[in-house]
Amino acid sequence: AFLLRVTGNCLRHELQNGSGSVATLPYDPWTIDETALKMIERLGEGRYGEVNKAFYTDPLSEDAPRLVAVKQLKQIKSDRNIAFIMEEMRSEMEIMKSLQHENIVEIVGVCVDPVPLLIMEFVENGALNSFLRRHQNSVEVPQLLAFAKDVANGMAYLQSKEIVHRDLAARNILVTTDLRVKISDFGLARFLDTGGYYLTQNFKRDVPLAWYAPEVIEFHKYSSKSDCWSFGVLVWEMFSYAAAPYFCDLKVLAERLRQGQRLGQPAACSDEVYANLPCLTIIPSIFPYINCFNPATIRCKEL
Ligand code: ADP
Ligand code: MG
């Protein structure tokens, strides 16, 4: 079955690309055929993607069709953006192929034509921000702490892979039926350069400013530490049941942060939790330490 799939894919590439030796054609074991997908309904949309629920039938398996989430590009307005957004999606696919962790959404496959599609596992309870708004009255602090711990575990794994996420926020965290969470949306994620940083010249498009660390806002310098800052804002979102953090323009925000202004202590966050979760006070730290966090005792070891 595997060979059939390889041969089928190679032939498809050969047909599309004209002549060429099958042996030299790039084979991507992740490629699946669009006809294997049956769209069901819209799940959500974000910065550039539109995500639909679908059934995926693996033609080479006897298994019943599997529920998946299919991400594709939204309508793109200007040509100038197309290349940029396509590159973002391609990078998202490549990074996701390299990840396997219980707190990171699983990639099922990709389609390259007629349009690029990213096929992921379907995560039943959807995005954490809307989940928290829907269940404000029933989600209690131990559950919030368990969510935070899951995210920290996933981020520690990402850090070990030398990848920065750059868009860690409640809208990009997915909730399973058994109330575990998975990090998703790797559209802005990048492999770290040597030195542990990823530097850009400027902000290319709308960026999640309110989640960004001072060194990102001022110098466009991304690292696991700036992800950790975003984690702090995400934990703030959790304890605020997905309220929006501050929104202001870049200059104002940079100045406020320079003056030491930080997000406040959410009502649901007790002094004890606040004092023991340094990320809540938005002090950049590193994920492996947060891993020591134990929701049962509400303590952070060695921080
Ligand atoms: P964008 O890159 O455009 O921000 P996202 O990957 O964040 O797109 O997806 C947008 C929304 O789609 C999410 O906030 C969530 O509501 C929904 N979604 C995305 N992936 C899944 C999934 N695997 N399972 C269920 N819902 C999903
Ligand atoms: Mg998103």
C-alpha cells in the first residue's frame, strides 16, 4: 500500500511537471488527494486561514473515515500578499510535519493542488478563547491551571525543537473533549537561527502586538523567551475568561511597557496563584521551569 501511494504521488508530480525522472521527483509522504476529503462545516477563521471540518477517507486503509480540520487560505485581495501568505502556509506545513507531541495539534497531511490545504486532527471543543467564554461559569481555577500546564509542556517541546511560535494566544489553543489543550496555528512559527533568535526587519502585517514582548515590539527579536511572554498574556487571558488584553498602537504600547506597566491581576486569579505564577506578572522566563508547575499545590518550583 505504501509503495502504491509513493508511485501514485510520483506519477502525479510527473504529469504535472512534464517530463522528469520519477527518481528525482520530490516525494512527500504527507501528500493526500483532495478527493479523499468531504467537507462538512465551517469551524472558524483567523488571520489568513479558514478552517473547515471534514471527513478524510484514506484510500489505502480499511479504516472508517476520520474527522479532520482542513485549513485553507481565505480570499486573498492583493497579489502582493499572495506570495507572502503562501509562504506563510508553506512554512506552517513544514514546521507541523516536524512536530509530534500530545499538546501540539497533529498534522494528518497536506494537499498541494488545486489549492494548498493543511489537514489536521479535528479538536472537538474548538478554540480556547471561545470555549472559556462559553463555559465561564463552569471552568474553575484547577482546570485553568491544568490548561496552562498543558500549554507549557507543548511549548517546552517546541523550545527543544528550536522553534518559535510567535502567535501564542487563546485563539490558537484548541480544547479536546477530555479538556486537554493543544497548541495550534503555526502560521507565524519559525525555526530559530543560531544564537537562539529569529530576527525580522519590521512587522510585515497585522501582528498580535498585545501578546508581544518588549524586545519584539522594539527590535523584532523573537525567541523562546518572547514566546514565554506571550504565554504570560495567554495565562492572563485564561484567568480573564478570554477578555481582550490591552489594545493600543505600537508606540503607545512600547512606551507603556518601558514604564513598567503590565496586565493586571484578573479577578479569578487569587494572590497565591498570582504570586506563584511569575509568568502572570509577565516576567519572561523559560519553559522548562514552568514545566515544574504543579497544579495540585499551586506552586512553581525553582522559579
Ligand atoms: P489562522 O492562521 O487564520 O489564525 P487558525 O489555525 O488559528 O487560523 O484557525 C482559525 C480557527 O479555526 C481557530 O481559532 C479555531 O476556532 C478553528 N480551528 C483551527 N484548527 C482547528 C482544529 N484542528 N480543530 C478544530 N477547530 C480548529
Ligand atoms: Mg489563528
